[in-house]
Amino acid sequence: AKSRGLCWSHGGGTKCSVADCQKTTISKGLCWTHGGGKRCAFVGCKRPASQSKHNCCAKHQPKRPKSSPKLPSTCSSCDICIVPI
């Protein structure tokens, strides 16, 4: 999608609502630096998260057990809940 006739990488898109910030918004009217976007569910991690990675960053996403690739794995953010594969 384009806004102002440009794609986000060429200056289109909605700009961050923080004064003097020219970055493109991710969510809540804010860029990543100012609090937009989803953070990793792992305690203390501030990396970007992805819903497809169970709300974790690439480093903390659940790993498949090597011995049995079709079994569910535990969530790296709490090591309690089971994440279906």
C-alpha cells in the first residue's frame, strides 16, 4: 500500500507521532524506537516479536525437539506452556 504516492521505504506511510521523529509507524501511531510494535514475550527481551513465532523473537522462539520433530515443544518464555507445532 502507498500513502502520499510513496511506499514506506521511500517516505510514504504514516510517520511516528513523537515530535521530530520521521520514522514510519508500526502500531499505536509509534515507530519501533518509541514503543510501536510487539515485543518478545521472553522476560527482559526487547527484540521484535512475531505472532508466527508464538510472540517471541527469533532467538527465543520455541525449538522443535531434534529427536521427535512432530512433538510439541515448551514455550521459551516460561518453559511451562506447550506450543503445538
